[in-house]
Amino acid sequence: MVYDAIIIGARCAGSSIALLLARKGYRVLLLDKARFPSDTLSSHFIHPRGLVYLQRWGVLDTLLATGCPQVHGISLDTGRFTLSSTVLPLEGINFGLAPRRYVLDTLLTQKAIEAGAELREAFRVQDVTRNGTRVTGIKGHTTTGTSAVEKASLVIGADGLHSLIARAVEAPTYYRYPALTCIYYAYWSGLKADETSLHSRPQCVFLSFPTHEGLVLISVTWPRHRFPEVRSDIKKHFLEALALAPAFAACVRQGKQEQRFMGTGDTTNFFKKPYGPGWALLGDAGYHKDPLLGHGIADAFADAERLTQAIDSSFTGQQPLEEALAGYEQQRNREALPLYELTVQLATLNLTSEIQQVQEALQGNPEATQLFFAVLEGTIPAATFFAPEHIRAILTRA
């Protein structure tokens, strides 16, 4: 059997495109080395710009039914003052969600199966197969050692930051920045949290938000050069960071850490060419930025829709596949680059004087404060908020 698409990686990027392609009637094989439900390293927040995709796909209500709490509020404690607001609505969605990945990824794989996709869990892809320079399929094996070779019109790498598919095809990298931060997080019980709470301090940022099972995720981000030091005694450095916000640290001490710390210093920033003869990339495999603002899942959903549209355009004879995939890359870059550049700037953990001045001026200006947070949420472009005339109006009112 020759599939229309083989997708490597069944988490939020791969399962989403499997769902969308299967709903269009395509023969889809979805592969993952894990068994579901399973967790993965992820700060797992979804802003409204990501939830609009789940709403469009008819999945949002199912996710809400799992008990994931809606996060309507957001605050930023700068150490000198605190800005607070509510989430700016987007297409009727005025909240964010932070579903655990063992819930979200399992839900999406189930939806893909219901749509007609075939899922093979505990399957490890070893390499792609080729006919000349064209990728024609994959070869791999199950955890019990059973080998398999499968063929497809298109092989899609949704296999994350260290994508095997991207390496196998030597996908060119561009717009690259080195890792700027490192991050560790864990989950606490016994804490009251109904908003995203950000704390910005010199050379570190920490945040908290509610998730499944009554737990609260707390994360701390430091400059990347501190990773070896932080990793040598994670709890010590984590609690030292929280102590920079004494009231918050006191609240945390009233709770109980429920799971071990998870984290990484592998926060490199890049775009990759996301297509070539017989292959395509989406999600972190093709475009990755620092997790500071929490847009990875929303980016994966956006990629899934764009790539599905490109594939369908080609498979239905509207345009050649290479032309359709080139359009996918152009659209991705056009829509993703502004938020990418903002994230890279903020990930230096050194705010520009302009941003500091604007934050000061936002005190007592709830409308502009909501718009400022909407920039961080990806709801409005940074260029719109930081347009000279808008900044002048904010500073004048202050």
C-alpha cells in the first residue's frame, strides 16, 4: 500500500495534520516512538491564537470537557509595579488553556484515528527511503524489533526540534539564533491560581498558571550561560529565583511540589526549509523559537492547517506539489517571523529602554495594558502596538 502521507511524530503537530488530511479522505499513516497517553517536555500553554484552530476543528469543547481550567487573566510583576489585565478575545475566545500533553496529544491522536488515520505507536523510524533524490517512504521497527518499510507520496516530519527527517534530507537552516535561555519547571498542588502570573527580574523570568488535576505549573527561565550552574542544583537555583518575589515565594511554600523538575538548555532559534522532493516539515521540526512566550503549540496548529491546504491543493490537481509547498513556506515565514523576532528580543532577558518606558506608562491605562499583553499572546502584531503614533499616545496619557 502506498499512503498519501506518512507523518513521523504524533504529538500536537503530527496528530493535527493527520486529523486534517484524514478528514479530506487521504490515506494517512501516523507514526510515533511513544505510546499514548504519555508526557513530553513542554510548557504546554495555548494562547487564544492556538485555540481558534481547535475550535475550528471541533476539538476545543472536547478538550474543555477534560477539566482543563480556563485562564482568563494575566499579570506581570516587574519588581517595581504590577500590570494586570484579561485576555483579549480572539474569534470569541477570551481565555488560554494549559492542557497537560498526555491529555492534549492523546485527544488529538484519537481524533485523527476517528477521521480515518492509521496510528502506529512504539514505532521508531530509522531513515527515509529514496528513489534518486526523491524521498519515497520510511523504514523503521517496532520496540519488539519487527522491521517495516512503508511508502508514501509525501513523508512529513513532525518529529520535533531534533527531527530525524530534517537531518536525513539535510534541510537548510536560516534566520538562526543561538540558544538564549534555559528553563526548568515543575508542578505544585495546594496553590490557588486562576491566571498567568509573570514575574520579571534581572536575568530571570518566572511564571505560573493552572493546569489539569488542580495543579499549577511554575517555571523559571535564566540566561543560557547559567545552564550548567542551574543544572548542578536545580531546586536551589529555582527557589532562589522565586525568592526575588517574596510574596509569590511565600505562596509557593504553602503548596507541595508533585513532580520532579523538567527542563532544557536546548532553546535554539531557527527556520528550516520545510519541503523538498517527497518530504515536508512542520512544527518544531521546521521552525523553532525560544519557549519564553509559549507559542510552540499554536505554531504547530498553524503549520498543520497551512500544510494541509498546500497538500490538498496539489493532490487535487490545482497546482504542482513543489509550487504548493513553496507557498506553504512563504506563508509560514510571513506570518511567523514578526513573533519570532519579538521572542528572540525578549529572550535576551534584557528589556530595551523603550519597552521599560512603555511598561511604566501602562500603569493606570487598562485598555493599552490589555493590548500590550495581547502582543505577548500573539493576538495583535508587535508592529501595531509599537507603532510610533500608538506609543506617543500611551506616553502622552501617562
